[in-house]
Amino acid sequence: MGIKAANSGELDVVCLAASTVPGMVRALIEFRLTEWGLAGLAGDVHLIAGELVANAIQSTPDREIRVRFTREARAVRLGVWDSSAAMPVAKPVVELTLDDIVPDACALDAGHDDGTGGWGLPIVQALATRCGVERTRPGKWVWAEVGF
């Protein structure tokens, strides 16, 4: 794992995709936001970071991912790179009623997919001022900006 912090406070992390990475990234982001006097953004940026990093881990388990966090003129920008060519797909948001919520007898079975996953990108889209994807060779950068 490599972590670089330039004089501007830019954070650049290169590591293997693992389940411990989202927590580490959130902690490093918290330090930067506090250093920049932007601790009030931590809640939204933590959620975004958790979603983008988790998606990269799921796309490329045990392979290298990269996280870059910078302060721009009127926003903070988080980018997460992975080597997968698969583009992220946002699940359509639908309104649920109480009738849609039923017990799932298989919920605790290993490997059970209850169909409730895939809401990360709509969360990112709701919290970010801007977000997007840029293809690279190989892989892609998925990024989000939160304005202040």
C-alpha cells in the first residue's frame, strides 16, 4: 500500500482491494477535511467514499485500486480507480410501500442475494454536487465532487 500527501494536502492512496480499505479511506478523508476546515462535509463524503471504494473492491477483488482526494476551488473531489472495464450501473430508484417489505427466510444464508444491493450510485448522485466516470486503459475513474 502506498499513501502520498502532497503539500496541497492531496491524498493519493494505492492499495489492494480489500474489505478494510473503505474504513481506512474514510479515516484519511476525515483527517484531510479537518485539516482544510471542512469537517462539516464529512458525513456526505464518508458515504460517497464508502460506496465508491466498495464498488471498486467488488469489481476488482485483490487487485490494485487507487483513491485520490483533492480540494478544488469550491468543492472536494474524490476519485476511485479500478482496472475493471465494467462501467457502474445505477439501480433505478422505486418507491416502496409497507406491503413490499416481507421477511426473507434465507436472509442469513451464505451467498444469498436478497436483491437489496445496488443502491450505492443513487446515494452518490443524491449527495454529490457532480459525479461521473472516466474510462482509462485499463479500467476507469469513478468520481464525485461535494461543493462547499
